Amino acid sequence: MQRIALLSDTHNYLDHKLFKYFEACDQIWHAGDIGTITITDELSKIKPVIAVYGNIDGQDVRKVHPLNQRFFCEDVDVYMTHIGGYPDRYSLEALEEIKNNPPKLFISGHSHILKVMFDKKYQLLHINPGAAGMHGFHRVKTMVRFSIDADKIKDLEVIELGERA
């Protein structure tokens, strides 16, 4: 079993309130708009990191983290990208990937809107963890934690980190 901490849209701000939520996790996943590579460098000192770059990320981040990640965690096929949309409103690139080879878990960021939705058409779970940073229109900083146990995604928690200043 793997316990995952999922965040997005830190925009070069790493709220130290996050750290206590990482303790019970095995991995940290970041769905883009990291800010600078120092953010994922700092996260990597805590737990292994899987990340994608977002539209605001510069070359320092893009050299290390790809636009898309497709991987297995336990027996769950995961597809993560920054600008991917959500069920019935996928980006063209994400829709093409999902149509051709549906993952079990699709993760995106970008909107700063926390969403957890099951897509009946493609039989996948979509998660957007909202935004954990200070930039954007979101009012509350958020992240998500969940477990992957063999082929099951379970124990999902939405964590509010307080209002964006």
C-alpha cells in the first residue's frame, strides 16, 4: 500500500503546514505550476516526488519534470498532467490519451479548483487537488491525500491549509 500526498499550483510558495501531512505518506505528487525547482528539491528531501511542469514553470523545472507522467502506483495506472481538464471537459491532449488508453486515475491541476469526480464513460477517477500556493483566485489552499492498495484508490482526504493571504 502507498499513501500519496497530492498538491498542485504552489507557484513557488511552500506552506510549511503541508509538512505534517506528508509524514504519513510514502510519496508526494505535484500536478504542476511548481514555481521553481527549489520547491520540488525541498519536497524531495521529505519523500520521493513525482511531478509534472505547468504553464508558469520555467526551464529549471521543465528540465527535471515532464509535461505528462504516465506510471503505475501499485496496480493503478496513473496519468498526470497540469492542464488536463476534467470529465466532459478534458483538454484535447488529455482526451486523446484517455480515449486511446484510459488510466484508472487521472490527475490535473491548473484550475485552482479542487475536484474529485468519477468519469463513468472512461471508468476513471479524476482528482484536481486545487491550489496549495498563494497566487490565483482560490480562497483556501488545499491538497489531497489518499491510499493506493493494489488496484484500489481509497481513504481520500481533502485537506484545507487555511485561507490564501
